[in-house]
Amino acid sequence: MIEVNNLTYTAGGAEILHDVSLRIPRGGITALIGPNGAGKSSLLHCIAGLNRPVSGRVQIEGMDPFTAADRERARQVSLLQQTATVVSRLRVGELVAFGRWPHHGGRPGAEDRRITGEALAAFELETLADRPLDTLSGGQRQRAMVAMAYAQATPWMLLDEPLNALDPRHARDLMARLHDMSRGPNGRSVVVVLHDINASAFWADRVVAMKDGRVLANGAHDEVISAGTLANVYDMAFDILDHGGRKLVVAR
């Protein structure tokens, strides 16, 4: 379980998160939604131990990400950032293999190579493994970054807007892959920032709705994805339609 207690975070003199408290249970997909500037990415980075709050506490399965050793934290949680900096001439296979570093510390073995190959196959990157990153499209590069986080093989995966630059098929395939890997007793726990409300409604088990640095709603997706809650979060009206037993959100 991830526990966030009374978290306040500031940046550039502005208070970005205001006394945020929530619990995210293990397993399944938890989507963070809300308008631009709601604090979703800041909260994700606080959970990962990158953004240090001015007050409050974060625990991931009892581990404090701000006091844990880097390698210990990297074995517990992987993070995909929106704007990751990588060497442009790095090849796709090399990038994905970096996800194994916390496990082998610079001495990769057969298991590391196997998991790297599995990650390349899972995200349809096998034919691109020898391509330099600067020769890829934005969507291909994004898939490679997600594959690196996947190869890290952590119980918790934190993904900041992973659907950026993905075409509809690859966006669907990525969410389906995340959904599948989060199932069962040994499934990974995925926390993902999404701007696509319909992706949240269709794939997420739980939804955390944020606005102005605060959590306005937190619960099962059927509870949070409602016309009233979304209107409060986004300051606009929505219709919630039924599409084959699934919710379809349409902005008015």
C-alpha cells in the first residue's frame, strides 16, 4: 500500500500540493486525473521520492522513499517521467536494459537479458532494438521509456502521462498491457497520470481526481467517473453514456 499523509509541497515559492492524504491499495490500476496544474505529476514525484515535501509523509509498503537507499527504492518503485533526459544516440535495447541496473549493479546476467527481451517484445520494440533513440518517432520513444520501467520489474510502477504521443492503437495496447500485468496475486501495482478520462473509465480500477493541489475524490472508477464529480473537477459539463456496459464520457 502507498500511504500519503498530510502532504504539502511547494515549488518556486508556490504551494503545489495542499495537505494531501490518500491511500492507494496494492494491485490494479489507479489513475490520477484532473486539469492542468492540479498537482498530479507533483504528487507522483513526491511518492517516488523525487519531490521532497515541506511537510507530511509518504510510505510505500512501509518504506520512506526519502530516506531509503537509491537502490532499495529503485527495486520497489519505477517512475516514468513526462520529460526524461536520455542520450540521443543510445539504442532502444540499451535504454530498456537500463531498467535492470538496480538488480545487477552493472553486471547483467542471463535473467537480466531475458527480462529485457521480454520488455522489448511486450511493447513491440524487438525490430527497433538496434535503432538509436533520435531516429524514433515520439510515440516509439515513449514506448521504449515505458518498456524500461517495465524491465525494472518493481512491485509499483508510477507512470506520468504514458499515453503522450501514442496513436490510438498503441495507447489502447499500452493500457491493455498495464491492465493485464496488474492482475492476480503477483500483479504489479500501477499508478498512472491520465488526461484521457475515457481511458480512466475503461481501464482504471480506482481513480483519484485532483484540482488545485487537493484530492477532490478517491475511489472505485464507477464512483469517481460521474457527471457531478467531473463537473466539479474540470469546471465544465459532461454526459456519461453507456457503451456496451462501459461508461463513455462526453464533454458538452
